[in-house]
Amino acid sequence: MNVPAEDDVLAEQRLSSIRSQFVERVSGPVLNQLLDKLLDLDFVNDEEMQSVKTKPTTQDKARKLIDTVRKKGTVASSVLIAALRKVDPNLSRQLMFS
């Protein structure tokens, strides 16, 4: 996945700054697509994916996903941002990623 260079510097900070909006706005289907992309690219493993999927609400799943990715660092954060741009361009624009 092509990750723009500007995201590399600020990706973790950008995820932190939009965390609450992401949690409120992301849908279940989009979360599943993001998880699939992150798993395919080896940025989450099966255990982490299941940990997200077993949360009771979409909001809890979103919190777990964004926190898991942020802890993995800048590259993982950049990949999540790029995946969100591709999977849900509208939400990405709302969160000011585009």
C-alpha cells in the first residue's frame, strides 16, 4: 500500500487527535475491512484481530483497533490512515486525512 511521506511523520499524532471522532463515526463493516487489510499486510496478527472483533460494540472495537495500531508505531499508523482513505474516503475526509 502506498503511504504518503507526510503521514510518516505525524501518523501517530494524527490518529491520537481524531481518536474520539473515529470511534463515533466508523461503521462495523469499515472496521472489518480495515482489520482485513491490516492482517493481510501483517500489521495485526490473528490474536489482535480477534481481540478487536470480540469487543461488544462497534465503538469498543474502534477504540481497540486504533489503540493497537498506534502502539505499533508510525508505519502501522500510516498504513491504517492509508487503508481508511481507500476503504472509506468520505470518513477519511471528515477526519481530515485527505
